Amino acid sequence: MKVLFFDCFSGISGDMTIGAFLDAGVDYDYLKNELAKLKLEGYSLKAEKTTKNGLAATKFNVMDCAGNVFGHAPLFGHCHKTHDHGFIEGVKHNGSVYRDHVENHGHGAHDHDHQHDHDHGHDHAHGHNHNHNHDHDHDHHHDCEQDAGFGAETSSEYGMPIEHHEHEILRHEASHSHSGAAGHAHRNLDDIKKIIDSSELNKNVREISIKIFENIAAAESKMHNVAVDKIHFHEVGAIDSIIDIVGTAICIDFLKIEKFYVSKIPVSFSFINTSHGKWPNPAPASLELLKNFTLTKSPIEKELVTPTGAAIIKTLCEPCGCPPDFELKATGYGAGYHDFEHPNVLRIMIGEKKKIRTSVPEAGICGETAEALGCETDEVDLLTANIDDMQPEYFEPLIEELMAAGALDVSLGQILMKKGRPAFELVVMSAPGLTAKISQIIFRLASTIGLRVERVSRLVLKRETVLCEVSADKSVPVKVSYLKGEICRVKPEYEELKKFASENKISIEEARERILSEFKKSFSSERL
């Protein structure tokens, strides 16, 4: 099984992720050709070798038509700018600010003399001095280079680089009008889904991309108390974030990664400028996405983990602080924007997970049966203890802490032990990387002095969480499971079900029936 470990010692963002993938050997030409299938205009790509504190890494940038990096350009969007520079500020990575400009173009004769003084300091302050003289005509016809960067000759199934070199590749995509459609980021989830679904990208790439955006939408919905379908992405809806997210999915598909793991995630506690004003750092949406993942405090007062980076982790990774044993095949380093006392890079490690003895024969259930049923397989650790000297009410805080720590499941069963003593059997299911943490909680909160630990293989139905629209301003998450490619189970998330019932003053059963009825109306027979 091919696995990937995100070593986020300096945080994670979308551009750092793609830089790391390219550094690990993803073919650059393949990436840009796949991204072209989105049919987005008004951007170009650049990937180049750089160093961070002496460590070689790859920097990936998405640029506008003028060759300015999205997030660090004096102006955002088309090559020629508007007279009225309204903008929405947002953090791109590690505190660097980008703008989504609102354009008001009169297509008559005018001349632009723009002077922009930017201070990209720790307080995200920006001074703008604009002078406009309307003296002559200019043509609103824009040529935008699609990419400029490096290519890597590759070998092996991992696409490991033989040689990196820089060169310019110029490919004219389209001429752009001043409609503002190319880079202006007031998109909602449906807008982004349409861009992705209407592309010629393969199914796996589309599904990964949409899942990342859905996770962001769910987090933003909770933070703003707004229905998911009413959420308008400002920062994440920008063209560079779409490229970062879809590009990440393309790289994953290229490398055929099956399992993902992540290190402890560093966060700082300061403030950042967003489209809603000054917010605490990390952004609330980022923290929502990082629930159950292990965080560690960083002294650096920058946004080390962006919402895009957090959503990539949430969508792909097991919440554990260390990867399982694997044979390392490739590494990659993706450079961040700022310079710190340590190398500001994201490191990824790609390898083959070692085969281990399990209680379920891989060639039996986990091989032939999984293929026949169209389901997935994975490995989990089962931690079991027989407890006969603990007050029953003490199990509640134990179970709560185990689930909060990332346990996959916790169960209690009544058993009869020697001398006829009644007891409980505690069984905890955990991802392999969390076993030490889970064991520590059990020993601290339960009365047992021993644990039985067994690694087992399991069959898992393919599943996804979709948003079901139940009214004009309300969407409810629904978990959909598949057997042999067909829907076999549809289940609304219980907490959302309970909330919907309370809001509409109906029973939980009635709420469930109403949601399932809307689900059947909303999803086509093709999906069913």
C-alpha cells in the first residue's frame, strides 16, 4: 500500500502542498495540462527551485496576467485595472495578504498611472496611492501566459526526479474581456462544483477536490452560522485557491496514494486580517477543520496553517502524530512565502507500507471479498480490557475523552468473570498511529492494569457525506454508503438531525423522514 506522511513542522498551505508534490517527483507538465481542463482563465503557473535556510525546496506560484503572484501582487486580476479599487483582504499564507478586486470598467479612453506602496509586515498594513489620468485609449485584450516553471524528467512509478531544471513554457490560452469572471472570488460551493464537474478531469480528482471544498464549506457554515449553500468563498474562492486544491487532487491521483498521515500541526496564537476584519489566528474555520488532530504551539506569529491546508489534512489524513512503519521511496519539500529561523517548508514522505501479520487473511476477506463487494479495506488496532472494579458512571468521562482523542469507536459489553463477578469488557477501535495515546487515556481514567492490543483488517463500505437541501436556507449533512457501486444506506448526521427537529418543532423520526424524502428528490438516479 502506498502511503504519504505530511510533516507539517512549519505548517501547511495549498501552494506548499503542490510545491512538495512537485519536489517529490510529480510531473509538472502533467499537472499544468490537467489544470487546464478546468478551463479557468486569467492565471499562469510557475514552479521553481529555491532554498529555505539552506534547504532545497520547490516554490509553486499561481500568477495573474501581469506575472504577479496571487497574494503578493500590487493589483489582483486582469492586466489592466479598474478606476475604483475596492478590495476584500484575506490571508493567503503565513500572514501575506491578497486582494479580490471588484472591477468597475468603463471601456472608453483612459490612462492608468498607479503607484502602490505595500508594507507586508506583521500587521498586514497596506498603503495604496492611486493616480489616474484619463488621456488615451488602451486595448482591453489580454494575453495570459499559462505557465512558467520547471520540468522534471521522471522515472519509476513514484515519478522520482532525475533532473530538475528551469525553463519557460509559454502557452496562450485565451483573450480576456473585463467581465471580471477570471479571478473574482465571490463564488459559492455550487459555483465551484460546477467548475470542477464540468471539467474533463477524471472522477477521482473531481471527487477529492469537491470533498475538500465541502469540508471548507461545512466549517465556514458553522463558524458564520449560515447555511452551506449561502456561504460565499472569498479567500478560498479565489482562482489560486481553486488551483491549489484541484492541483493537490491531481498530484494525489498521479502518485496513486492510498493512505495519508500527518504530524503534529503547529499553530500560533495571534491575529490575522480577513475579509471579515481582524480575526484570531488560527482562523476559526481552520480550527474546526483540525478537530481531533494534534496541535502544538508555535512562537511564530504568522498563519502557519491556512483553511486550504487544514481542509487538505481533514479530507485526507488519519489524525495521528506519527506514520506507521513504511519503506521510504521519495521525499519532497514545498517552500512557503516567508523566511523564519527554521526552513519554512512542508515536507512529505512517500513510501510503501510494510505488510504485517493480521487476524484477517489479506488474500481472503481483505482481497477477494473487498474487490467483489466494491468496498475498501484498512487496518485498525483493537484495545480490549476486562474491568470488574470500576463504578459504571466513571465510564462516561472515559468514553468522552477517548472519542475526543480520535478513537474510531468505543463499546462496553457486560461479561461474567471468575467467581461469578459481573464486569464490563471495554473495546476501543483506534487508528494504528493513535494506539499509544489511546492506551495512555485508558490507563489514566480506567481501573485496568492491562490491555490486549490486536491489529486487525476490516472491510469498509465506500462512503461520503453530501449536503442535502431541505429548504431554501437549510442544508443537512447526510452520510451515504455504497455497496457494489450502488447506494445501500443513507443516514443524516444525528446532531444535525436533532437540531433540525428542534428548529422545526417536530420529532426526530419525522425530521429523518423529511430529510430522506428531500434526498431522494435531490439526487439523480445516476448517482443512486
